[in-house]
Amino acid sequence: MRRALSLTLAATAVSVTAIPGVSVATTPDPVRWGPCSEKKAASPRLECSTLEVPLDYRNPDGRQIEIAISRLASKEPSKHRGVLLTNPGGPGISGLGYPAVLAASGLPQKVLDSYDVIGFDPRGTGRSTPVTCDLTPAQRNRGNLPPYAHTAADVARAAGNARTIAKQCAASKTGSMLPHTTTANTARDMDRIREALGEPKVSYLGGSYGSYLGAVYTTLFPGHSDRIVLDSNLGPGGYDVTAMRLFARGMEDRFPDFAAFAAARPEYGLGTTPEQVTAKFFELAKRLEAKPVRGVDGTLFRGVTFDRLYSDASMPLLAEMWQALDKDRPLPPDTPPSMDDMEGFMAARLYVICGDSRWPGTVREYQRNVAVDRQKYPMLGASTAGIGPCAFWPAERVGPPVRIGDRGPSNVLMVQNERDPGTPLAGAQELRRAFGKRATMVAADQGGHGVYPFGRNTCANDAVTAFLTAGERPSRDLACAAEPSK
């Protein structure tokens, strides 16, 4: 399926020079695959390598940084049609082991036969050239969400911590990478991966934040985009202030599923009706704000509850956590969820989301947003509308945000759960409208974050598999009915 390198170079020159502010870089060296040493990428069939890319694509011959990449190669040469780049979300999450995760999680064999599945750690993340904010243990333990604000004074107090973290990021040893650690540049890195692999086009499967990364890639490089699957979709602005505030709506959309689950199981003691379970949420949040239990305060309780709503499989653990907090008993394991490198994750996340778009820059605007969302979405709104480091981010930008539009081939398939807490349906619908004729969306009547191949909805899964393997995409947007739990 590979073409002559000269044809690839010619196509690249046309595509890259069409991007404002980006110069044509020299062609990367071919990839040399070897065994993976990283535990996260541990799989007998997974191979790893590194690729050098420009830190600043306006100066392609200047400083280079490393991108760690991986490959799960197809074992069926007669069925092989190209490469499938993947991204699990984030930003800040390693994707090096993701091909092996997908294979172990049920990625159909005919997809594995059709593609070399490619993973990578985005710039700033994991085994790629990393970034840091020199976060203290106390700063890391605060997590990703601003404190739940009951008053305007709460927002003003949180601003001090947010400003401090922004200054730390800018003053860190990787502060020079701030303007260049963006989704647009990660998309350009993806096209360098494509070049190094000698492929005229790439297909793509990305979920959550990876949906925005894929949308940006196919916007910047429509001529190099083959079959693009975007799962659990952010809106067209990516991980911006609108997306952050939408988390609160996502929790309200999703919470009734958990309320019904807990009410049907009186052994948890959380209530026997969904209304009683909902009341227990607010009771626990208020109690923990006044007096934390076993290190869990009100903001952390809300955040962990939100996190556990990502999967139906996490609901028993969530109910056990509530029960333990209610009775002051030992917490279930992994509460809150653990991360191997919280500092690296949080730093890379901040570099990307603060650098991708402009956030409100005054405390007063966040105070207004909190007042609105606290009433509109009381479970989480006064946290997700709150102030964070992006409010005080350095002003330097290397380019405007990428505007997602309808120019390009009709080769995008969006797949979405209707009750997704992390990337609510409302945001996905906005992205669908922005893509216009380029996209078709499959919406599944189920809750949780992530559809393919992890979900239980056969209708949605089959639609994605048919598109990736045969290029068959629904002729119009498709609604998949709920299916019983297996």
C-alpha cells in the first residue's frame, strides 16, 4: 500500500505550505522499530521507536524534540491497507501502549488485520520530550478541578493558587515549550509520523480529547486523512472554557443512571429511590465540605463521583465509596483514582488546554460563570466554572486556534454516547454541525465515556468496524437504541 517516497514528499509540500505560519520541514528518517521497554507498552507484539520533530514548526530546522511511537503490526499482508493512528484522550495521557490496550479490549480482528495500529505519546507527555510545572505534592493532590465555590470570595481565593501554578509552569525548565505544546502542533507531529512511515494517508481512531486532536488533524491535513473515527467528542473549540463548563452538564446527564443503580440495591444504604440517592449526594457533599473524611473533602467527593460515572463497571465501587464516607469506614482501593505520574499528567494537560485557546482573564468573569452554573448544574457547576491556571497563562501564542469546518473529504465518522459525563452529547452535536457534510454521527442510547470498542452497543460498534474495514459509513446520522446489559 506504500507509494514512492517522492510522491509522499510532493503531497506533503502541498499540504504543509497551505498552513499559515508553518514552513516545510525536512523529511524525517524512516522508523526503525525495536522492542518496547516501557511497562505501559508491555506486549509481545508491540514495537517501539522514537521520531524527532521540530519544537517550532515555523523553524523546522531549529530545536528538535522526541516523539515516542509504537506499532502493533498487522499479521495479514494480504488484508493490510495502511496505518491507524490512535489516541486515548487526555491531554497528558500516554498513548504508547494504547494499541495493545485496544487489542486486549476487543478491537475486532479484521481491524487488526487491516492496519498497523500506531500509538504515540504526544509532545510533552510520557516518553516523548516531557514538560513540567514543578508542582508540589499539595498542588498535585488538589486534582484537575477548581475548588467548589459557594461564594464570589471562594473564587477570589482560588485565583491565588491558580496564578501561582501558571507562574510555575512558565518559570520551569520546560517553560520555553509552553507556546509550542498545542493540539495543532501535536497534529503536525502526527503528520511527521505519517511521513516517517512512508504512508500517503493515515486513518485515525481517537477518543475524548483525542476526538479534538483527530478533528484538528483532518482539518490541517485533509489530503492525508483516510478514515477518521472520533469517539466521545469534544466541541469544535476543543478543551476550552466551554468544554470545562460542560462537564457539569455531563454529570447531570449521567447521574440518573447511577441513582437508579444505587436505588435498586438497598444494601448500599444510599436510598431506595433515585430521588433519595440524589439527596444523599448533596448531603455527603455538604458534610464533607464542613469536615473531610479520610482525606476526602467536598470538592474531591464531587470529582471522584464524576470520574466513576465514566463507566457502568465503576458504579459498584462508587456506591461502596459513598457508603464508606457515610459511615466513616475505610475507603475502597484506588479512591481517589491513582496515576503513575500526576505531575507529568497535570503539566502536559495545562500546557495544551491553556495554550490551545484564550480563557477568561478576570476573576470577575469566573465569579459570574460560577454563579450561573452553581444554580444550573448544582452537582459540579460551581467547580467546573471556577478559575484555574489558564486564566493567568502567558499571552504568547504561535498561532490562532484551528477552526473546524466543512472543507475537505466526507471521511469523518463520529460516535457518541447520549449520556456521556466527560464529553456530553451537546458538545458532540456542536462538532457535528461544524463538520457539516464531512461527518456522520452515530449516537448510542447509553451512558458512560467511550464507545468503541469498549461499549456494549452492537449497533454503534458495528458501524465503526464497517467504516474502518470496508469504508462503509452510514448515509445519514444514526441513532442506536439501548441494548440490555450483558
